[in-house]
Amino acid sequence: MTNAGLDELINSIAAAKGTDAESVRKLVKDKQAEFSGLLTEKGAAQLLAQEAGVEAASDNNDEDASAVVPLADAMEQADVFVRVVSVFAPKGFEKNGRKGRVCNVQITDGKTKASLVLWNRDVDLVEYGKIERNDFLLIRNAQVKSTEPLELQSSMLTKVIVKKPDEITTELSQLAAGILSNTAIPIRKISELSDTEPEFDLYGRVLRVDEEKEFVYKDGRKGRVAKLLIADGSGTCRVILWDKNADISQRAKVGDALKIEGGYAKKALNSEAFEINVGWKGHIFLHPKKHPLGEKEDVLSAMYKEKPLASAAEGDEFISWGTITSIDSAAVIKKCKACNTTIKAGAKACEKCAGTAARDLLVVSVVLNDGTKDVRAAFFDSQAKELLDVHELTVDMDTVVRLKREYLIGKKVRGVFSAKTNSFSGNLEFTARHVISVK
């Protein structure tokens, strides 16, 4: 919008409000101040026009590229067409008593790189997995915050249109052809993990979701951490989600496909196994549109052999099945959050570390028969919830089992089991590591 166009819009607002142009210009400055300087003069005027019912310049359709300018030429407010280089983790903040969200996305148009700062509602595009590396973005009314370094920001007037590489239409194809995909970031499998790479992308399926925990950084800031166990057919790996990325643990379910962008590998404490960390430079989201993963059973079948329960030996981990003939017990026990020791019923603190913070652990014991023998199998935590088909324990366990007993008896359970000899009875017992199906 030229100065003449801005003047025309201001005059239209003045006419609609029955005031003069200078008064409207003051309102424009007040609107900019309201948004802490994040709106340009033109953007503030357009918001005032909307409030006054004045029709501003019409929006472009999603395919029209005629108004797009190169990033290097973007001034004040512009339409740009770019490709995503990387997505950082969203953050929450509080300013002047109001809470908000912000997320930084690195972008390029093939010649120039820039930062795109998404605010509040536009952060949903990241938090719900709409934007991933190498996607194309057609951004209408991006606010140019600074030119050195180049930074664009979203505002209430900004429209971010996400285009997957296979969704580019004829109208946008010429612009897209000039922006090569970002091949510098490798896509790894779990079996290929190394701590020599600063970052990588990886696909996996969720096998377990651990409870989120809070902690305090050395500088006094509060932090959050959550853990997932994932598999991709080449192996299993623990994923550590820091701060805002920990939100995924509240939505992830066993079997879900996910994509990690910008993860880095470290060896686990006292172990040679690698675990993946996803910090503020990384991003993780569920249900990627396209992924190379097989179904949950396919992923597990590539990792474990199948055998009958009767042929299992001490230390085996394998895929098998069994029909539930009885439910021996079901209970919720308390585990210390600090050291994972079982807290005795009625105790107010952990005997081992004196910690008072505890978590509930669901334990279900059943008898399975696969046609070869009866065996006792234990299901813990998320595996127990899958077996019972419950997500939250809103009633006591006796009630849950009573309601579920008729449903479960006679059901065939298929999963990954581990075998271990009970030190008291000397019998071989089984623990469900992953529930594949209950039919």
C-alpha cells in the first residue's frame, strides 16, 4: 500500500467515524502501541478499518502470486513465498499481564534467508504439526520487523498458507522451482544414531509415553521434561522432550507416528545406548502426512522374533499371543518420582530417598493361554491401560476390573513379552513390553 493508498484508507476511516484524518492518525499510533510496536502503520490502519466496517484492499486468493516480492525487497508489510529451513520449539511468555505464545521459523526464498516469528494463533500451525521442514509458505501481509538481520513477523492481518511440496499448483510452481529443498539436515534411522551430528530428522512410532515432570534450571527457571519410547523398525530409542516440546506427551498415544526435526543424540547415563533430545532448536509433531514407517506391528515384527509362550526361556524378548483365561489382580501402586522406589501403602514418604512426590502406577496380572500352556503375565502402566482400554483412572480399580472382566475374559492379546524367572516361585513369568492388539 503506497502512502497515497494509506492516506485514502485513513480518510475512509475518518469519514466512517465522523472525525478528521489527524484524529485517525492518532488512533493508528495508539493501535501500534497496543500491539507493542508489532504492527506497521499500514497494519494498524487496516485493523481500524475492519473495526469501523471500512472495506480495505481485497485479499488475494491462495494461489495468486502476483503480489509476492523477494525477501530482499520486503518492506514494512509484504507478501512473500518461502520454504521452511527449520522450525524451533514454541515458547510461552507473559507481557503486561497478558499471556501469549511465540515461535521462530527459519525461512528462505532461495536467495535470501530470514526469520519468521509467529505469534499466538499462528503458533497453532507449529504446535499441531501443520508446518514442517521443506514446506512452502505463502505469507500474506507479513510484517517486516527488521532488515539486518531480516525478520518477518505475523500479526492479526497476516495469513500463512502452508503448501506441501506435492501440493504446489501451476500458479506457484515457478516460484517453488527456484527454492531447492534443504538437504543439509539428514534423515536418520535409530540404528544410524551418532553423537557426532549437531542435528537430524527422524521418524518413529510411539511405544511408550512416560509422565511429564517439572524441574528447576540452575538459574532458577522452571522447566519441564517428558519421555517417549519410539521404534522405526531398525531399533528402539528413548526420546527426551524439553519444555514446550513436552506438550506432545499429553497427546501422544502408543502406536502414533511422529516426526522429530532438529533432534540430537546423546548416550544415556551409564549406558552405551543413544537417546534423542529435542530442545528449543528442535520440533516434534504427531501424525506426519507422509512417513516411511510401517504399521505398529510391522515395526515391532522387524525387531522381535515370534515364538510360542511355551518355548520362551529366561531373558527372551519376543512376539507372542495368548487368550486371557483369568484376571488375577489389578492395583494402583505408588512410585517415588525421584528414585522410582515403590512407596508402601499408608507411607507419607519414600523409604529410600525420603521423597514425598509420588506417581500412580497401574499393574494388571492375567493368565494367558496360547494353546501350549498357561502363563502368568503382568501389564504395567501404559500397557495395562491399553489392555483395559482406559486412558484415565477416574474410578477405583475394583470397579474398573468388574466392568472390564466380562469384556476381557476370552480376548486374545498379541504383544511383545519378556520372560523372567520369579525368584520366589522359580516359575517363568512374563511382562508385556508392548501391546499390539486386544481382540
